[in-house]
Amino acid sequence: MEKSNKKLDIIFDECLDGMLTGQVTLEQCLKKYPDQAAELEPLLRTALSVNNAVAIQPSPEAKSRGRYQLQLKMAQAGKPRRSPIFGWQPRWAVAVMTVMLVFTLGGGTVLAADSSMPGSPLYPVKIATENVRVKLARSDVQKEAILATCADRRVAEIAHVVAKGNVDTQRLESVAARYISQVDRMSGMMTAGDQTVTVTGGMGMMTATATQPAAAPQPEATTPPALAATRKPADKTEKAQSQESTPPQATANQQDDEIEQLKVRIIAYGISHPGQIEKLLNDPKVPEQAKYALRRMLQDAREKYPQAIKNLENQQKSSGKNRGGD
Amino acid sequence: MQDEHDLVHRACRGDREAFSQLYESHFDRIYRYVVIKIGNRVEAEDMTQQVFVRAYESIGSYKQQGVPFSAWLFRIAHNQMVDFIRKQSKRPTVQLDESLPVMSDSNPQQEAELRLNIEQVAVAARQLTKAQREVISLRFAGGQSIAEVARTMSKSEGAIKALQHSAIQALRKTLKAGTHDGKI
């Protein structure tokens, strides 16, 4: 028993704190402060009722949805901005970054990273390299082709992660968010009215790739065609590099070819990706919590690929009309 | 705490994995803090998600030397709710089920078994002053200690203890009044 001159709010907090941390019981507190017990008891009971009432948990679905939204934001926004000085990067700065990346890590590392999978130490290099390639694309067609290749890689990566078992939900959500971001960007390219399909050789992303659909989810077997083209410049790339001396009609035909090749590839992905994602959704190795992200991927694949195809067809019609009018 | 300090440091440098871990460790507390403020679990889920998206967008501006990371998150949540409440101000006040249990002095045994829900607490908390409501939200829903609440609200610990005491007194009064009104 303790006679106390402490203010009631201090005694109240002392008791409450002890009760919340399980160090004392209500009865022990009241016994300790008998003079204040009559006043303390109803207040402590109210506080405990409030504490019990607020001890709720968000639904696992809500937490999973939030995690997914965050991953999507991360994929779209890149690294958080630290300072306005680094907020804007001109094209030449991207080129310098690429050269530095290759010099710092070595070309071998960048190439090795190309086949790395989520969770691997080289995986961030793979993603960084992809981002640089997208930034350096010289035309919308080229950019769309790179994004399509990247999206195909994401599907293969998730299949790989699931096949290995013991799926890390966060990691899967992160890859799924990146897939959606890339497919969204891809389907937003070449929208109606875009007349500036200035195809150049650039990094050769568009070469020799058109008829390869996304294969079954076997990442080892999926050598992303566009990026393979980067390593081994094909004949068409060389032709594109010398296009300045090509007659205008030939350049226009080449543009049409490249759009057609891209369209064939997008059609193939539009068929294969939903199938692969559905298969993953039915895979018992995929945790329930991760399925929300896969369902979003599936929805995106079903909606965005037809949109991308439509855009490419509009582009083809538009360039046909222009040429007809010449 | 050292672990969290390290996570925050890495997150500030753009480490997404670190930020994801912070999300996992703070989501529930922020959610409860939002629910008690707005009294709607579904909207609170959406708002909590947005708090973390906004935190990610502005993590670069967070200074570790200033307020603790959790206090910074609660501040973002608070600002988001101010906007929300402003937009919802025309909405009629939620009335609770008349049959819900209320406080009673006459039967301590029954009171000991009292079960409130968070929506009831949220409605009752609307009768508190802003400072009292903030203390209740941070202390009970946010799970902060008196010292943490004091830092978050930039007040002394003594002031927070006094606010906590007066807030519980006021809450009790409001909950008791429910016996006469048939609602909280």
C-alpha cells in the first residue's frame, strides 16, 4: 500500500503503462494507490476497453493490396528523389551512366546479369540495364519492343521463382508490379495520332525478333530476343545504321516491317502471357497472399495487349494513308 | 531500434527492400490510427495504403536526425486524414447500434467484461479536443509510449500524461451518456 501525493494523471499513466505491458494487474494498481482507487478504477477500465477495442488487424487482403500498390509505385517511380539536382537527367547523362555502368561493373557482369533471376545479387544490375536501354531507345517502336521483351522476362522470372518453390511473396509482388508498369507503358506507346515513328538502328532491339512468342515458363530457355540482338548486332541493325543513305521509300518500308514484326510479337505475348499467368495462379506453390498481384497481372495482360495491338494497327493504317497521299 | 534506424537509412538511399520491411512493420499501427480517426475500416485500409505510397514518394526528404520514422509516418497519415475529413464534412455523423454495450458504474462485474468496438471508440473520440483525440489515437491505436507521443506531438511528457488522463475521463463521460441517449 502506498500513500501518494503524485498527481492522478501520473498515477493513472503508471498503472496503465504497467497494465498494457502486462507487468501489473488492475487489482495490484488499486491496492498500491488505495486513496485514488475509487477514481482510478473506472478510468483504468475505460482505458482497457479502449485498448481492447482498437486492437484490430487489417485484413490480409488489404495488406497484400497495399504491398502490391507500393511495389507498383516503386516500379513506376524508380528510386525516391533525394534532391532536385538529380531529379532531371538529360539524354547524354543516361549515356554517360551506361558507359559508367559497363566500366564499373565490366561488360561481362552486365551480360551475366541479363540471365539473373529475382533474389540474385546481379538482378538489380539487370533491371538497371533494362531501364537504361529503354531510356536510350531512339524510337517509340524500339522502346515498345524493349518494354515488351522486359515484360516477357518478368513472366519468365515469376515462373522461375515459383518453379523453385518457397515463394517469397514480396519478391513476387515486386516483379509483378514491374511487369504491369512495363505492359502499361508499352500499351500507351504508339497511340492514335502518333505520326513520328522514326525508326533508327540504335541498339538493334528490333532486329530478328518478330516471330518469337513467349515460350513456356522456362526462363533458362527464354533468351529475350531484343536483348540478344543487342549483344549480336544483326544485319538489319547494320542496315538501319546506314539508313541515312537509304531512299525514303525504303525507310518507310523498313518502318512498316518493324511495326509488323513488333505486332506479331505483341500478339504472341498477348496469347502466351495470360495462359502462363493463369497457370501460375493455379500452382499450389504460389501463396494465397501473392495471388492478388498475379490476378492484377492477368487483368493487365488481357486488357493491355489488345490495346497495344490496336495502336500498332492504327499506326500501320496511318502510315499507309500518308504514303498513299505522297 | 538500431535495426529500424538502419532500415530507414537504407530506405532513404533508395533501397526498396528496406522500405518494404518498414511497410510490414508499421502497416498495422498506421491502420489502427486511421480507423480510430475516421471510424471506417474499409476506407482506413485504402488510406493506410496511400500513406505508405506517399511516404515512399517523399522518403528522400525525411531527416533521421529529426522526428522518429514512426512519428513521420503518423504525420503523413494525419495530414491525409485532415484532407479526408474536410471532404467528408458534409456526411452525417455515424450513429451506433442502440443495443451496443455502454459503460455503467452500477455493475462493475459487467463493466469488467465490457466489449467496445473501434467504431464506437471512434465516434466517442469525436467529442474530445483535437489534442486529446491525437493522444488517444497515438497511444492506443498507434501503440506509442508516452515519450513517443510527446515527440510526435512536440509536447512534454507531463503534458501528454495530463491529456491522456483528461481524454479517458471525457471518453468515459461520453460512453456513459450513451446509456441515456440510447447511443454513444
